[in-house]
Amino acid sequence: MPQTSLAPINAATRLCAVLGSPIRHSASPAMHNAAFAALGLNWRYLAFEVDPKNLRAAIEGARAMNFAGLNLTVPHKLLAVDMVDELDASAKTWGAVNTIKFESDGDGKPRAIGFNTDADAIVTSLREDMAVELRGAKALLLGAGGAGRTAALKLAAESVAELFLVNRTASKAEEIAVEIKKQFPAVKVFVGYPQVPVELLLNATSLGLKPSDGSPLDEKQFSLKQSRAVYDMIYQPAETKLLAGAKAAGCKTANGIGMLVQQGAKAFEIWTGQPAPIAVMRRAVEGSVYGI
């Protein structure tokens, strides 16, 4: 029977944290602390608002204080690639870091190893939460930051037929398009909105986190009715303006809770070496986001 409460913090408690800006929306502390409790681990997970200019100092501070590991969210995933001592194969493949493990060999300061647990999490969530089949599909991806770059490369690796990349700064989308053409020449990649219907529209921008945010989609250039499914990586709020519009347009929809849980479960396993209690983690996230 899994435990439901954490033991009191003491001098032996191990620490992990998520760094981001903004960060108050994060359900990661609820998710990981529930997992630690379920396995009876004397660990805690925190969240810190960190400005990008302070990211290196924050990582070094966590290392100096013997943290077990970190998660990184918007806007830190690309910046951190050059701030760790070593990149795991996952981070090298997808070119972004969302998880850091501090690994000590007992001699000197711990090494910071960067991982990417987002890529597999995206695909798993798309399949489990929306039954989207990526092979041969047409997809529209909004955003070319850390999450967007990872998503673009992973979608290409999953053999989508056509991939349309849209970003506020077009040059960033063009850089990713060039990389995809080199790595995955069978995938047709375009910068800009499609003129044809797509099977999937995926939002990898942070537009929607704030109540004042509009939709990341320019519906003058692409109508939601032209997409069969719409996935928003944002999970707090549970329904963004994009997802509300997609539901009204008759699209199949899902937010980023599934992706959060899947990437978090992998990070948990990297840090602790133990299988993640995924069902416990999902219930904790849903409780944090939906209040259930």
C-alpha cells in the first residue's frame, strides 16, 4: 500500500527542483512529492523562479548544495545545453536539456549531466491521450524554443509526412527546418502556415499560461476547423484559449498533463534509480490542476 504523506524534513533529506520563468503554474512539485511519498523516500521537490540571466548561477548553486537533480522548463531548456558537464544521448539527440542529474564520484564536486525526457513524453502522450498516429501525418507546430525544437525533431523522427513550423521569429523556425532536412530528408518541412488540413496542431509556445494571453494561433492564416486534433503542451490552465477554440471547432483535444507526467516519470527514475509510480503521479497532477 503506497504511503500518502511525506516524512518530516531532516538533515538527510535529498532535494530536487524545477527552475523556470514563470513557474507558479507548475504542478511538478505536487507530482514528484506524491511519488516520493508513495515510495517512502526522504526526498523533497521544490520550484524556483529563475531569470534566464541567473540560470547558470542557479544550477551551480544547486550543485554546491548537493541537490540530487533539477528539471528545467520555459525558457531554460536550450540555454542549459552549454551549462552542464556532460550531455546524455537523449540531450545530444534532441538538442535541449530539461533534466539535470548531479552525479558524484566521491572525489570533488558532482558532475552535472543533462538529459532530455520531453521527446518520448510528447509521443507517448499524443498516442495515449488522443490516439494520434504520427507516421504519414501532416502536423502544424507552433513554437521553436526548447520545447518546440525537441517536438519538431521528434515528430520528424516519427516519420510525419509533412511538418509546418510557425514561430514569432521566423529565423528560428528556419534553423530547425534546415536541421530536419539534413537528419530526416524524407520529411517535407515548411516554415509557415499550411494551406491544407492537418491531422495534428501542437502548441509548444508559452502563450496561454497567463489569463491575459491570446491564442498562439493566427486564425486568419489557419482555421482550427482544418485540424483533426489539437494538443497544447500547457496544462495550467487546464483549458487554454487555443483548446477552448479547438473544442468549439470540433477538434479532438488534450492539454500537456500527459506529457508532464511522462517526462516527470523518466526524470524521477534518472534521479532515484527506482521505477516511477506513474498512476500516483498522474493523480497528483490532476489534483493540482483540476482540484480533484
